Amino acid sequence: FLLFAACAASPTVVGGSGGAAVGTGGAVPPGTGGASSGTGGASATGGNTGGLILGTGGPYTFPQNKKPPFCALTTVANASSSVQSAYNSWKGAFVTPSGSGLRVRRPTNQDDTVSEGIAYGMLAAVHMVDRITFDGLWTYAKGHMDIKGLMNWQITAGGAVASAGSASDGDLDMAWALIMASNQWSSTTYLDEAKALIRAMLTHVIAADGRLKPGDGWGDTPISNPSYFSPAYFRVFAVVSGDVNWSTLVLDRNYALITAVAGTNGLVPDWTNGQHAVNQGLLPPGNYDSATYGYDATRTPWRIAMDYCWNGEPRAQAYLMKIGAFFNGIGAANIGDGYAVTGTQKSGNRNLSFIGPAGVAGMAGYQKLLDDAFMLGVQDYGDHSYFPETLRVLTMLMMSGNFADFTKP
């Protein structure tokens, strides 16, 4: 695959209305393709009533230090230089050449690569204005797509498919990163590729009722992963795709699911069947009180915070106030790496996989939690393996005002 050159494009400003909707995909068995029919309808709703800028507008230089409309930023001094250091460290440790592209490696997992890692790297690179890394990672992703047009979620160090089928968090993050790249480098090529991913997701990872499935090989399972829900993305996907369902049916269904399983403290389970939480993906319905806020669920505050910080979504604010209060009461340095959804700590290990997203929740009104979590990121506190180091970069970008929605005018 060729690395993309900048593609000159005249400004494309897309208003908030959707055209004819292509619809959501219902239950699609593994290996099948085809577009699904669906409902058209009213204009896309959400926090972009003035229209979105797509395919042009950059470059958005680093640092942005851009305060989002509805959230605070860290007050830690020299925040952006600390983000740069964190990114450089992460890149040196985990980004490696692979064929004509680049991949994010997991040294403690037989040096494999997962789609989430590629997507996280694309998100970081586009905000750090690192086009060589962005294009190299996207090239690798395109070289490992499944027949439905989404990346197989696990690839061996040698490049073979270890686990077929997509993981929808990686799918969503790649599409978002491509939309951001279309503005960062004024390229409609990236935008067109984002549209292709969004179409594939509509067909294969959105259930008939709007629920986000864990990936494109899960059939009609009732199980979902709350930490995959990225509502700020969905608002923009509605405009990019012309399908209002992203900002209505899909948005509302997944907010309802988050509300149902979050409890009084905002701790969501790693997996849920929509009514009862389960610890592992394909277990039968379990006891809600035994479910775990673990290494999946920990990403939820970061994802939900985007929708409050950028769009002022009340449901996002309500969630962040719950989980922010919980972690603020514990204190950033005391946050462990696992909780029962009732609030009981299950593990005392401490790392930035849990501290970083908790700090992002602090952006909604808990300044001490925000600043303390960011400072622990500066110090590179705890475990230095792939996952905490990656979430260190992404959450420090967010807390410092350097993870932005480039489609905003």
C-alpha cells in the first residue's frame, strides 16, 4: 500500500442534516456481506448544529492546548511538553516496522498486534501531527482486513491472523482517526476511507435495535462491551455517512445501556448482556453484583467525556459526575486496577490504565482528580506495559486539551 500524499481539497462544510439514511444492519452472520435497508428520516442531531468541517481545515499543530467548551483542563505546568515526552516514549517502545507499514506491538503477548492498538496509535499520531506513523499504521490495518471490510482484531508477530473478526472499539477509533486526518492534512482520501469503515460498521456491528455489538463476528448476540461506546463519534458519523440513525437510534440505545449498568457510582461492567453484567464475553447472564470494572471497562470515562467536553451532552455529564465523584473520593494515587461494580476494590495494583481515564472524568468538575492523575502520567506511574502506556498517552492528550474534535468550526 502507498502512503497517502496530501490531497488538495476545497473546504467541505457539511450541515447537521442527514440525507437519505442507508440504515442499520440487523443480525448479520459471520462471513456475510451486503448492505442493509433501513429507515431514512429527519436531520442528524447532536452538538454540531452549525455544521461540520470535513476534509480540510488543518494543519492543527501540536500543541493545541484547546479548552473544550464544557470541561476543564489540567493546571499542571508544561503539560504539552509532558505529552510529547509520553508520546515519544510510547512510540519508541511499541511502534515497529512491519512490511510496508507500522504496527503497535504487545511485547507481553508474544509480541502480537491487536486492532485496538493500531487504532489508538492512529488517534495519538493524528493529534501529534505525526503523519508518517499515522499512514504506516493505517497501511498495516488495511493489510489485515477481514471480508467485511474491518480489521481482524488479533495478528501474530509474524503477520498471520490469530483471531479473525473485528473488535468494534478498534473499528470506531480507526474511523474517527481517519476523519480527524481528513482535516489535519486536508485530504478527502482519508474521509472516503472513513466512510467505507462507517458503512461496514452499520452493516456488521450495529444491531437492529441500535446496540453496538463487540465486533463483526458476533452474530445476534445480546452481549456488548460498554467501554466501546463512543457517543461523540456517533454524532459525526451521522453527518459523514448521511445516516441519522447514528445520532438517534444508536446514540440513544447505547446511552440507555450505559445508564442501566452503571449503578450509583458509574462503574460499568467489562461485559453485559444488557440486563445483567458478565465478566467474560460469552458467559450466560450472571449476578450484577459480582461483575467487574476491569481492563475493558476502565476506558469508559475517557470515551464518555468526549461527548460532554465537546458537545455538552447531559447524559454524559451525569455519568461523569458519578464516576468522577467515586474516584475523587479514592484519590488518584490510590486507584486500583479492578473494582466490583458495587465499588469494592478487587485489586490493589496501580497503573495508568485506570488512573488516566479516571483523571479524564475529573475534567467534568473534579480538578484535584484531574491534576493528580495527569501528574502521575507525567511521572509514568506504575506498570509500563503496552496497555497502561497507551492509555497514558491518550488520556494525557485529552486532559491537556490536545485531543480535539477537528470537525468543529
